[in-house]
Amino acid sequence: METASPEIFSSIPLTHYILLSTTLFVIGLIGVMVRKNIIIVFMCIEIMLNAANLMLTATSVYYNNPGGQIMVFFTMTVAAAEVAVGLAIIVMAFKNLNTTNIDLFNKLKG
Amino acid sequence: MIDKVFYFLSIATVISATLVVVSKHPIKSVLFLVLTFFLISAHYVLLNAQFLAMVNIVVYAGAIMVLFLFVIMFLNLNKEIEQHKSLIPWFIAIISGGCFLLITMSALSKTELISSVEHSSSLGLVENLGNVLYKEYLLPMELSAVLFLIAMAGVVLLSRKEKIVDTK
Amino acid sequence: MNPEILIHLIIWPTFIGFIINGLFGSMLSKTASGIIACAGPLIGFLATLYLYLTNPLLEAINYSYYNWFSIGLANPVNFSIYIDHLTILMLFIVTGVGTLIHVYSIGYMHEDKGFSRFFAYLNLFLFSMLLLITGSNLILLFAGWEGVGLCSFLLIGFWFKNPEYNKAARKAFVMNRIGDLGFILGIFLLAIKFNSVDIVKIQGSFANLSMNDPSIILITILLFIGVCGKSAQIPLFTWLPDAMAGPTPVSALIHAATMVTAGIYLVARMNILFSLAPFTLNVILFVGVATAIIAATIALKQNDIKKVLAYSTVSQLGYMASALGVAAYSTAIFHVMTHAFFKALLFLSAGSVIHGLHGEQDIKNMGGLKKKMFWTHLVFLIGTLAITGCPPFAGFFSKDEILSSVYSWNFWAFVGLSFASICTAWYMFRLYFSTFHGEFRGDKHVWNHVHESSWIMLFPLVVLAILSILGGFAGMPEILSERHFLHDFLKYNVVDHTHHVNHFFEYCLWSVTVLALAIIVWLTYNRYAKSSKEKFELEPTGFSKLFANKYYLDEIFANIFTNPLKRLGSWFKNTFDSKVIDILVQLPGNTLDKASIELKPIQSGNISWYIISILVGLIFFAILFLVKL
Amino acid sequence: MLSIVILTIFATVVLYLGFLKNRNIIIPIALFAVLLAAYCLLSNQNLWNNWFMNMMEIKDSSKAFSLLILFTAACIIPFLNVFKKRGSEELADFSGILLYSLIGGIMMVSYSDLIILFLGLEILSIAMYILAGADRKKISSSEASMKYFIIGAFASAILLFGISLYYASSGSFRLDVTVVHSSALLNLSYLLIFCGLAFKIALVPFHFWAPDVYQGTPTIFTATMATIVKISAFGALYQFIRICGANMSEWLYWLLSFVAILSIFLANIMAISQHSVKRLLAYSGIAQAGFILIGLLQFQPDKTWIILYYLVAYTLASLACFFACHFIEVKNGNDDHSAFKGLYYSNPFLAIVLSIALISLSGGPLTAGFMAKLFVLTNAAQIGNIALVVFALILAVISLYYYFRIINLMFTRTNIEHSWQVDMPYKGLLALLSIGTLVAGIAPYLLVNLLK
Amino acid sequence: MDSILSLILFPLFFALLIAFLNKKYAAGIALTGSGLSLFYFLYLLSGFKNSLKVLNEFSIPWIPGIEAELHFGLDSLSIFMLLLTCLVFPIGILASMKYEEHRSKSYYILLLIGLTALLGFFSAQNDITFYVFFELALIPFYFIILMYGGSNRKKAVFKFLMFTVFGSFLMLAAIIYFHSLTGINKTSDWAMLYDMEISLSAQTWILAGIFIAFAIKSPLFPFHTWQADLYSEGDRPTIIIIAAVLSKMGLFGLLRFFNVVDDAILHYQMPLIILCLIGIIYAALVAWRQSSMSRLLAYSSLSHMGMIAAGILTASISGLQGSIFQMLSHGIVAAGLFFIVDLIMFRTNNSSIYGSAGIASTQPKLATYFFLLCLASVGLPLTSGFIGEFDILLGLANTNIYLSAIAGLSLIFGAIYTLRFYQKSMFGEMIESNNEWAPITLNEDYVLIILVILVLAFGFFPSSWLDLADQATASFVHLKSKI
């Protein structure tokens, strides 16, 4: 198997990865805030999770510590479970309200 | 060379993720999201974390996104196109997102990260990770089973038709 | 007999009478309760007499019952009785006149439903008065002082179904209380300055005080405020005429014998203190003279028989105060005594008239009563002569003494008092003539039922008449007698500061008095003896109007004090309390209420908004954190 | 570990029991499981504890938190009875999910590795997302579920990002890792992790979901959210501060005090105008959480019992409130506070129980709530935070306003008063909660010695 | 058996009894319970020695963390209020018995709990016990009025609650602050607290906290607006107790904390006293214009409370002694007056002072009792009201004669409104509907006789009680003068 280039450690500092994942995270954040379609909002949350995953993996590799990658594994587990349950909830809510527009889920307020 | 690859991938990822957010059509969003996942997997590869790269594609792009697509189709949302009536949420979101980015950057700039001494190239391989996972991380591994049990039972519960049985 | 037993006998019979009549009055027959009530003052009188006779030199007696309470940690205030010459004299007056009035009341109140209640009040009144006189410390004195005020409240409002009477009763009590406040403040200052409230002790510690010490002036002024209230001096005298609402014996008791003279007694009691403050004495003189004049002028135009007498009382009290003001304390006490006799006589005989006329008090409905009520007429005449200072009746001597003392102190005060004296003569004879002479102006029907009072009412009148004739000889002026009995009697307790006046002045004064009286009698006889009813109903004009309306003093007080305070109270109640304070203290609550409702939109139910809020909060924290770090 | 295993096994068994037609055995078995687990914890069963691999540690404090969670669950499980009418499958599902969620709670209070925290939190949260939507036909329930889920997932993402930052700056997921110096990034990660937990606790400004979700969720699960989730999250925060407290910058403490005061303030104000009692209780819970946070502020190992005591007091009172609410809802169909009108005259028992609970929440004397507040505030004052104490107390006055408004309503006569009763076992349970509140308030030594 | 705890728990025992027995015995048991408490207290009192020591003590460790004890005991300050409490409760219960059919068991249970709370409060020997019982006393009365009050009770009682709790939370803050200052991790009894050295600025803060708390509870101007509403809307028998006993809690607290904050009191003496004086005059003027009996008495009470508070703030021996005595006296008088108001309103169903006009002619006994109580209220010598007021005014005069003069205005205004009240409600022409007045019952007669005898007895023979008050003041250290 091709060995990972030590090159990447020398040419790209970990900071870059952290920045990249932060950027992705922020994009996800923005998406969560502005999008109205629940499914897309949910997808944006997935982006956020992936951003964290990316940081974990990069850090794990840079630190030569497998924990980060294991964590990513669990994150995916969690994400899968969340998606399953989340989509079930979305479907249920859709059945009741017949919409996925996030703005219309505002019966409970005040 | 590799740094150029990194930058290319990074920019592509960011653009792709941005497109997820800005696309008006849900299907487009899903597709861009899949693209994003692929690009992230590429990053993993770059980082020599092949196992994760695989899992990422299989789980996310493969399973999760299919679920999403399925639900969109199931709920017949592919026609539904959002109307962006107001720019104010965008404004607030971008400002606060930018702030968050800045904060992380400045925190980062004040921090000296640990510099690791040596890098093992086999770190991200299945064998290695499997060892760690089943030895050191056995507990969370098992407990994640509980998580799935809950998710399973929950999904079954939520999608079951509600029926009323007379109390005895 | 042991003096302690005598002291018990002086003080407590009235109290026992009060208890018996108060608690069991409804079970007693009228005779029984009358006897029980009369027994109280009578026993007191006899005991006093016995005490005096067995003990003519009379060393002061101080008998302590028990420790009432203590001021601060160390100064006990005892429930203790102190008897000296001044006290003895007052005891004689109070119990003696009191007994007579009690006896008289049996007749006067015989028809009243509240007979036993009335006697209970009377007894309580006398008890308080005795406490006032005999209290060895200022606080016990104050207890009696307030007690008589209370009883006057009860007695004035005796017929409590009438709201006007109730109002008069309340007015009396409140006016008195104004004075009491001054009094009690004076007591405080004394207590703080001398660390004691015992009268003897305080008087003993004056030695090292200088004249016109500011604190002494303050104390005496405060005490004098008390005197003003109790002895009806300007400006606190308006309650007294209103107090005529009560049954007539009450008026006699309150005005003549006892309550109103309490103030005079107080100053005489504290004479050493007052002598140390010439400034206060001048104030007292001024107030006294003013009171004498104003009350006398008002009395000129009153048509109610009791009101005339009431104003005359105020006027006489002005005399007494003037005497105090010139440091002629024993003279004042002398006038207290004679005044007690003739004023009680006048009131009781007026009562007899009212009784005979079945409650009629207005002189415009009287006239010619001489024919039907000879004895009453006679004693009334004696009283009139006594009060107007006709020699040799009692009033002549005391009044003369006051006038000459004042003359030696301040000429203008003397002039004022002389003027008041003339007025006194005028209104008294006006009253006398229009009541007993001429034709009856009232209803014929009433005339047929006019009757002389029963012997039980006349007996006290006669006794008082005798006293009014003879009482003055207790204090004959120098030119007639070497020995001034009363002054000698009081000299152990009262230190006068009078100057002797020359005899020529005395003679002049007497002759002028007699002359003036004669003129006035002639004038008033012509004017009032045959006056018609219409004359009394004439609308007064000019000064007369001023007099008839009592200088508008009631209105002035009402407009300066009562009404503004009432309005203030109403404003506090209706506006300040419920609008300002309540709203102010409820402001936080209401603000929160409002805030709660106003803030509801932030919980808009919108998920995006929630997430934005969370993020904004997070970023806010993070920015703080970065700035801080 | 044994208790976790027991819970897992029994939860799975209960899920399968749903296939049986006998609905009556599910709840007893679930209850038995909880009690058994509690017993195992209590009797220091160390069997299989080596499986923890240092990722979890059952210390005294975490044991106490876990026991509290189990106790709460034991109180709640009997109330699942209301779902009996929906058939045994659903009943089994609810019971099973509830039991599973307890595992998440126990993980959260005894983790020493952030992976466990994350997993535990997710187990608990996902269970709650599902339970919030238990009334599937009801719009409110599904909306609640939806809101909880979206915001919860968002918070999880933030927590995860925080964890990854923690990892990035310390190189480990362990809490007790020795960090050479406290770096900015580390502190940022603390902040993010705190936010993630604060969301679960529902502290201002991460509280927005709470009123909406509490209102929409079936009352029994609202009770679960208000108690078990809060206890777990506080346990997690406690664990976090206990181990990492030394590394935190001073500033974070100020932040915590600020959040605490802000929570008490805003929640109390918002609660005033609420008509839905569950919603009101949500705000009340937020305010109470502010107080607990004050207790957490200055961590001293020997003062753990203060937080525990507060949590116990809060749990007892708020369980009683939610249960009362539950009965009212069953009876009247809604939880609007007008439904409480005249309760004393129709059901005095419930009214008294609810009154005691509300008085305890408001910090009335001789109730657990008072002692709890006293402990927290004296502790804060001893550290020198007197301003905080004064603020907290003044703000607590506001809470009287809405607690006693309910009491006022309950004791107002109405024209129609049909007397009704709470069934016997529930009556006993409610009485137990009230007595617990009173005993803990009158003789705090008993409970404190227990907690110590 | 001689421990004060048995006295405190005594009513609770009877409350339990009521809970388990039939409703028709409830009032009787409550009366017996409270009456026996009175006798039991008198028994304890008979063993009370004049000393600075706390007697009949009871203490157990109570609150961990701050190591507070639950500590009760009799001392010379507490017995005044304990006597009042034990005395007033039977009266309140007697008054309530005429409404018996409208009172359920809970009423009497709550009353007895209230009795326990008050006994605990007045005999509390450290600040935490004091505070807990201070708050606890609120709760039973809150519920009683909530359930049995007049038509507007909800608002009134809510106001009462919010005010009081606001104050007591401030007090709690002050207590917590105080403990954090002393640094020691132990709450000790009053005597030890009094020895603490606290800086003036700290004392100021503590004073601010407790003064507001007590000013609300008493109440004092301007924190009084809950009072009139409560008194006019509350359940009248309970109001007897509230007016007589609960209104003393704040002043009692001020006395209890006096030594802790004495420097601050001396420092801020003037403004505080002036506030009290404003309250005295203000309340008197408002009382003058009231036409509702309960409201009138409420404002009269406010005026008196201002006077007592001013007496305490003079920090002089006579001021304190007078205040302590006046608390007892006013308690008795207020109980009597509210008792009379209750029995009048029970018969006329009219809260106006004009509602019973002219009744004196058919009810002379009632009129007499009423009058004597009024006299005590206006502070006539030889009634109990005089001694306290005299001492307070003397204390004020010792501080500043002008203050005394202003406070003394209440003698005048007090006479005005009290006599107006008396005359309007008793005198005048009889209202026709009152012709069929039920005469006062034997119970009412006894109660009023006892109260009147007490009023007179305390007026004629106050000295032994004043000695006790001296004892209480003797423990206050920083007194400037000997008067």
C-alpha cells in the first residue's frame, strides 16, 4: 500500500485542516440557520458532523493517535442512528402537517 | 505537489458544501452533499486514513444519502423549491458564521498545537483500527449497539400506525 | 387615724363608686347608686377635713403604693400620693364642690335612663381629678390629667345618640390631647434633664439653674401648652363652650370646680420652675389677658344660658392665667377657689332653670322666672354678684387681688383685664335680667309647667351660695386684714413673686368697681329686663357679629388645621396610597408582567430563530472570552 | 457495569415482551429492572467493571447521580400505564426505550472519556427525540419531536465540534489528560462542550427548545426530560468540571455565573405569562437549572452533595408537578392553568401534593427546595460571590409569582366540582414524593449523610 | 418535658388529631390545643427566671454545610411574643367558631400549624431557625386566607405573599452575607452572633436587607399597601391573629438583629426614624378618613407599628423597653379590636363603621369593652397602651425632642381616628336593622373580659413585665444613654 507521504505533514500544517473543517462547519451552521426545508437543514447538520470528522481524522493522523479515527467511526454510527430516527420523525411530522417547511413548525410558542 | 492537491480539494469541498446550502432544489442539495462527502473521503485518503475514507463513502454517501433521497422522493419534495423571501436570516447567519470562524482562527493563532514526533503510516488501516477498536474502545463499541437498538425501536415505533386497544 | 388610711379614704372611695356603678349600676336602684356615688366624694371630703384638722401644720405626706414602672433602667415611677398644703386646698375644693354637684345630680338626672352610668362617670372623673391633684410625680399627674380629659369626653357625649354632642365630646378630647402632647414633651425634657419625674425631687434640683435657661423656657412653654389645652386658654379654648353639650352638672364639674383648673394647679405646683422662666411668665400673662378679653367679648352676644357661662369660665380662666403670669400663684389658686364656688353655683342654678323649663336653654325663651323660681333666682343673683366682683362677695376679693398683682407687673395687662371685667359685669347682668326679670317670652304651655327644683337640687345651691358670699374672706387684702389666710396656708408650697401695691390704688380700684357695677346694672336692667323676644333674634352687626360668631375661631381652626388635614388624609387615602405608593411598589410586578408578555415573541416557535439565537449567544460568549483571554 | 448490562438485557427483553399479548407484565418487569440496576449500583457490584477500560469510572458522585437517575425512572415507569391502551407493542417500545435511555444517562454521569459522553448523550437524546413524538397523531407532539430533534442534532454537532477541538488541542479524549498549559483552543473547546451540555440542561440562551418541547411532549416523557435528562447533563457537567476544572480559565466561571443569572432571570420572567402549566414548568426548570449551575460554579470535592441535594429536591418537586399535570391532563384534556382551578375542592390530595411541590420549587421553608437553595447560596457566598447570591434571591422572588398563581387557582372555588381520586398506587407514589420533599426539608441531615 | 420543643410541637399534635377525627370535633380540638398551649406556656413561664440565659433550650444539629442547629429556647425577649401568641390563638379560634359550618378541618389544622410556626419563630435561638420559621409562618396563613377570605381575597393574599417573600428573601441574602463574613463555618445562637465584629459598611448592607424585610412584614410605611387589603379581605378570625401576632414578627426580628447591626442602626438612625415618623403621621391621617372598619384598624396598626419601630431605632433603653412592651400591648389591643370588628360584622354583615351605629344603647357591655380597648389604643394612662408609648416617646425625646414631638402627634391623630371610629360605630341613632342584634355570646363576653382585664392589668402593674423587657434590652450592648 502506498504509504502516506510524510510530505503532507511537512507541507500542510494541521492548522490548515482545522481551518478547513471550521469553514465547513460554519457553512453547515449557515445552512442550518437559513434553509427552510427541514431535510436540507438536516443535511447541513450532516455537513457539520463531517466537518468535525475531518478535524478528528486530521488530528488523529497528525498526532499519530488512533483515538480520533475511532471517534469518527462512532460519529458515523451516531449520524446513522440520528438520520434514521430523524427521517422517521420528519416523515411523521410531514404526515401531520403536510409540510417540511421549518417555519411552519411554530404552533408551540410563547 | 501534495499541498496543491490539498488546496484544490479544500476549495472544492468548500464550494461543494456551499452549493449544498445555496441550492434551491433539494435534489441538487443532496447531490452536492454526496459530492462533498466524496471530497472529504478524498481528504481522508490524503491523510492516509483509508478505512475511514471507505466507511465514509459507504455509510454517508451510500446509506445516509440514499435515505435522504428516499425520503425526499417519498414525501414528493423534489418539486418544492424554497422561496428566499428575506435576506435578513442570510445576513445574520453569515455574520455570525464569520464570527465563529474568526474566533476559531484567533484561538488557533494563540495556540501552539502539539507537534507529534513520528507518524505511523499504518495508523489509518483497518487492521490497526480494528485492533484499537476491539481492545481499547470495546466499551463504546458495545454501547453503540444500544444506540442502534434505540434507533431501531424508535423508528419502528414512530412509523407504526397508532391504534387504540381497549384497556382491560 | 393613720394618715395612710386617710389617703386611702381620700383617693379610693370615688374609684370604688365608679366600679360599683359602672359594673353593677344596672342592678342598683337609682337611690342606691346615687348614694353610693355621693358617698365617694363625701368620704374624701371628710377624710381631707380630718387630715387637715388632725394635722394642721401638715407636714407633706408622701405615700407610695407600689412601683408602677420605671423609666430607663434606674428611675422608678411609683404609684404614690403626695399631699401638702396646695393639695389639701385643692382636695377641699374638688371633693367639697364635687360632693355638692353629686348631690345636685341626683335630682337633675333623676329622669335619665343612664342614671347609674352618669354617676359612674362622675365618680371616675373625681377619681382622676384626685389622682391629678395628689400624684407625687408628673406621670401620675399626667394619668389623672388624661383621665379627666377622658371623663369629660364621656360626660360631654353622655347623650350619645346626638351626633353633635359626640362631635363636641371628641373635640374636647382632641383639643385636650393637643395640650397633653405639650405636657408630656415637657415631662420628657424634665425627666431627661433631672433624671426624675418626681415633683418634689425636681423642684429640689432647681437650685443651680440660672434664670431664663433656654431648656427651662422650653420646658415651661411645653407645660404651658398643656395648660392651654386643659384650662382652655387661647388658642385651645374652643372645645369648652362646645362642651356644654353635656348635662349641666357636668358643665359645673368640668368648668367650675375641677378640670379646667387643673392647668392652673399644674403651674402652681411647678411654680418654682415657672419662676425661673420670666419669659414664659410673660407669655402666660399675655395669653391669659387675651383669653380673658376675647372670651368676655364673645360672652356678650351669646343667647344660650350655658354658653354664656362657658365663655365666662374661659374668661375667668384668663384671669387665673394672668395671675400665674405675674407669678402670683397663690392668688390664682385663690381665684380657682372662689371661682369654683360661684361658677358651680351659676351653672347649677342655670341647670335648675333648664330643668324647670324642661330643657330650654335659650334666654330668648326665658324671662320673668323670678316669679316661679325664687330660690334659684336668688342664688343666681348671688353668683352673678360674686362673679362680677361686687364687694363683699367671693369674686371681689380674688379678682381684686389679681388686678392689683397684674397692675404692679404690667399696666396694659391691667387695662385689658379691667376691660374684661366690665364685659363680665355686662354679660352676667344681661343674663340675669333677661332670665329672671320681665315677662316670660317662651311658650305659654311651658310657662304653666315651670316649677322650682326639688330640695335635693336646691340644697347644694344654697351651700354654694353661702360659700360664694363667704369664700372671699379667706383672702382679704392687706388693707382689710393683716393676715391673708390663703397665702399663709400656701406659702410652704408656693413662692409668690408679687409686689405690693399702694393702698391708694386699691381704694381707687374698689370705688371704680362699685361705680362701674352700678352703672352697668342700671344699663342692663333697662335694656334687657323688658326686652322682647324679637330683640334677641336681631341679626347682629359689626363687632357684635364678630362676638356672636366667636371671632370665627372655629371656622379659622377648621380651615387652617382640620380641613386641610382631612383633605390631606383623603388625598393620602384615595390618591397617594392607592395610586402613588401602590403603583410604585407594584411597578416591578407590573413591569415583569409586561416584560413577560413583551418577551413572548423571542420564543417565536421558529426553529431557525432558535438556532440563530443559540449561535448568537454562543458567539457572544466566545467573543467575550477572546477579549478576556 | 453490571447495572448497565442489566438494563440492556431487560430493555431488550421488554422490547420482545411487546409480542406477548399480556400488557400487564411489561411495566413491573421494567420497574424490576430499574430497581435491580439500582441495587447493583448500591451494593457496589464490581462485576465486569474492568470492561470500563478507564473510559468510565463509577465513583461515589457518579454513583449518586446514577442512582438518582434510576430512582427517577422508577418513579416515572408506573405512569407508562397510560400507553396501555395503545397495545402491548407500543407499551413495550416505550418501556424499552426508556430503559435504554437510562444507560445513556448513566454513561453521561460516569464518563471519563469524551467518546462515552458523546455516545451517552446521543443515546439519551435519540431516545428522547422518539419519546417526544410519542403521540404521533398529535400535531403538537410531532412538532415537539421535530424541534427537539433538529435543535438537539445541532447541539450535538456543536458538542462534537467541541470534542474535536478538545482532541486537537490536547491530543486525547480523556478528561484527565495532563495538559501542559491551558490554551485558547482548549478553552474554546470547553466553551463548545459546555454549550452542548447547556443545551441538554436547557440554560439560557440554549433553552429555546425546552418550553415548546415540554408543552408538546406527552407529560410523562416531559417529566423524563425535565428530570433524567437534566440530571444526566448536570452529572456530565459536574464530571467535566470536577476533572478539568483546574485547566479552565477563570473567565469560564464568570461565564457560568452569567449564564446562571441570565437563566434565572429570563426564565422567571418568561414563566409569568404562561398559561400552559407544562410550559411554565419548563421555564421553572430553566430557572432551577440556573441555581444548580451556581452550585456547580466553584467546585469543591467535598461539596458535591450540594448539587446532588439540589437535584434531588428539584427532581422530587418537579416529578410531583408533572405527575399532577399528567392527571389533570388525563382528566381535562389540557394542561392550561385554568384546568387547575378549584382542584383543592375536587381532589384535595392532588392539590396538596402539587402545593408542596410548588412551594418546594419556590424555595419555601422546611421543604427540600429551601434547603437546596440555602446550600447553594451559602456556598456561593462563602466563596465571595455575594452579589450573585443577592441577584439570585431577588430573581427567585419572581418565581413565587407564577408558582403561587397556580396554588391560588387550585384553591379557588368553582361552581362545578366533581370530586375525583387518583388511583391508589399513584397516590402512594405522590405521597412519597411529598413526604420526601418535606423530610428532606425538615431534616436535611438524613439526605445529606446519604449523599455524602 | 420542660423543653420548649414540646410547646412548639404541642399544636402539631392536635393538628394531627383533627386530621384523624370527625370534622365536628375540629374546632373544639383546636381550641383545646391552643388553650392547652397557653397553659403549658404559662407553666414554662412560671419556671422562668429573670436572667440573661436562655432557658428551656432545645437544640439539635440541623443543617449541614453551614452547620446550623435547630435551636429554640425561652429568653426574656421571646416570652413577650410567646405569651401574645399563645394568648391570641385561642381567641382567634373562638372567634372562628361562629363560622364553624363554613370551616373545614383544614382550617383548624392550618391554624395550629401556624401556631407551631409562630412559636418556633419567636423562640428561635439562631438566625437560620429564625428565618425558616419566619417564612414558615406565612404559609398556613396564606392558605387560610386563600380558602376562607372575602371576595377579593385572591389579590390581597397574593400581594401579601409577594411582598413578604420579597422581604424575606432579602433577609435571607443578608443572613447569608452575614455568615459569609464571619467566615466560620458554624451558625451559632444569638449571643454568639452578637459578639461578631462587623464593619460598618457590611452592617449597612445587612441592615438594608433585614430592614426592608421587617418593614414589609410589620408593615412600615411605605411598604404597607398589602396590609389594608389583606385585613379587609382576609378571613376575620385569622386576621385577629395576623394583626395581633404576625404584625409583630418584623419588629421582633429587628430587635433580634439589633445587636448584629447596631453600628449601622446608630449611623442611619435619623433617616430611618424619620421614615417611621412619616409613616406614623401618614397612617394616622389615612385612618382618619377610612370608613371601613378593617381598613381603619389596618392603618391604625400601621401607625402603631411605626411608633414601635421608631422606638427600637432610638437605640435607647427606654425606647427599646417601650417597644418590647408595646408589642405585647398592641397585640392584645389589636386582637381585641379585631375581635370586636369580627363580631360586629358577623351580625351586621357590613364592613362600614356606620353599619352598627347606635348599638351602644342596646349592647352596653360591648360598648364598654370596645371603649376600653380604644382607650388602650390611644395610649391612655393606666391602660397597657400608655406605658409602651410613653417609653418610646421618651426614648425619642432623648434622641431628639422634635422627633418626639412629631411622633407625639399620633397621640392627637390617634385620638381623632380611634374616637371617630368608636363613636360612629357605637353611638348615634340606632339603625333599624340592628334592632334585632343577637346579644354578645358568653364566649365573646369572656374573651373580651379577659382582654380588657389584661389591658388594665398591664396598665396598672406593668413593672414585672417591664423588668423582663429591661432584661431583654440589657443584652443590647451599644446603648448610648441610660434613659
